[in-house]
Amino acid sequence: MRWPSIRRGRASESASEKTASGRHRRHENDVASAEGYEDPVFLEEDSGLISFPEPEYVSSRRRLRRGLVLIGIALGVLVAIVATLYFSPLLTIRSVEVEHNDLLSDAQAEEMLQPVYGVPLPQVGNRQVEDLLSEEAVVEDVIVTGELPDTLRVQVIEYPPVAEVVTDEEIRFYNEHGDIIRAFDEDEAPESEEYATPRINEGIALRDEDIFDAIVAVLGALPADAREHMESATAESVDSVELELDDGRSIVWGSEERSAEKAAVLEAILRSEAEEFTGADVIDISTPTAPVTRDSSS
């Protein structure tokens, strides 16, 4: 029995040609890949997976995370070092050096600073030392520095004494706020040339606190070189402060008002060689823009 022959039409032939053509193109693609050709959109790797180029923002985030991790590690190391030093027994204070203390004696300072001994050096600063020395009215401020491994250095800034009061028992130095900053027995008192401290009568100091405060406030407004020319200060009221110079002349100051102007006028008068001022017994600067001179008899 013979089977009828099958004739291929044009459509079949066309399909065969397309198949062959497709095989040919795939072959060309394989050759191109083997020669190192890279598709601009994706790559076909040995794994058979398609790998797309990594967006720039992803790389930036990765770098940022890496940087943050490194910063965190560095901060952790720094904190560990600081904590070690802060509590280290190797840095405990064994020596305290006090400087620039004229009215605060070394013995007083040493006794008051005893609590800092044995404390790690990084734990002691200005505030701790100020608190320990706060009972001494002469101490205005302190500057604290540490010297490795175990020395604390304390620079004392003292209130300058602006007046003195002599009693039967002692000599007292006062600051411009009216506080006693140092008291001496008579045989321990410093030489008068060491400090510019005009004397205030004890009776005034005890009689009226307001008047006394007005006097020391006026003396505190004067520079030290002007106070050096002062012998004493007195007042009958808060508005009638008078200063006696060491050459016998009297300065009528008046109240505390306009003290800066009056201080400038007084300094000019002290430097002046004009007969108007050098020959006067009394110089009234209670109105600083118009000083008045007169003899004591007038």
C-alpha cells in the first residue's frame, strides 16, 4: 500500500527558514558574548541570573552606613578612654599647690582643700575647689589646673582690701562689699605700704551699717594707686562721704552716685600741680563736672 506523498507548501518552507534564521541569530549572540560583549542594560553571568547595574543611591547608603559604623566605634573607644582616666587610681591627687594667695594663708588653704586628696584628678575642677574655699570671704575666684600624674594646681584670685578698721583686739581688712576678708592680730598686720587700705573709724563701722557700706563702696570705686594717697575715710550720712589725703587735704565726695566720674576727677586732681588744687585744704567733687576748692577756714 502506498502512502500519498505530502507536499510542503510555501508556508511550511517559510517557517523552516525562520527557524533556521533564529538559530543563526542565537549563534551570533553566543559568539558575541564569548568575545566579551556586554549588554548596556544587563549582563548574563555564568549563574544564568540577570544582574542589573546598582543604582548610585544604593552605593551612597552603603558608604554612609559604613561611615556611621566607624564613627560609632571611634566614639566608643573615646568614651572608654575617658572613663578609664576619670576613675583611674593612677591619677589620684597626692599634691596640691596653691598660688597667688596673699591674704589667704597657705595653712588655711591646705586645711580647706584636704577633701581633694585621693580623688582622681579629672574629677576635680573649679566648682569643687570654689565650694571648698567659699567660706573665705577673701577668695573671689579660683583657676584650677591639673598636672599629671597627681598634682592639683590652684590659683587664687583674691578680693583686694579697700579699707581697714582698727579695734582693740585686731586689724580688719574689708572688701568693697563691706565683708571682712582678713583679720590680723596687731603684731601680725602687714606693712601699711603693702595694701592701699584707708582707715575707717571703728565707731562709724559699729554705729551704722549703711554709712559704713557707703564708705567702702566709694573706696572700692577708686583705683589702687588713688587709694594709696588716702589716709582715712569718714561720713556723717550715706550722702556725705569724705576722704582725707595723706598730705592733709580733704576730698568731699558726697554720695555713691556718679562714682566713676568722681574717681576720674580725683585722679586728675592728684596728678595736677596747679596751685588751685595743691594749695587748697578742701576739694569738693560731689558735683564732678564742677569741682570746688576752698580753705579749711572758709
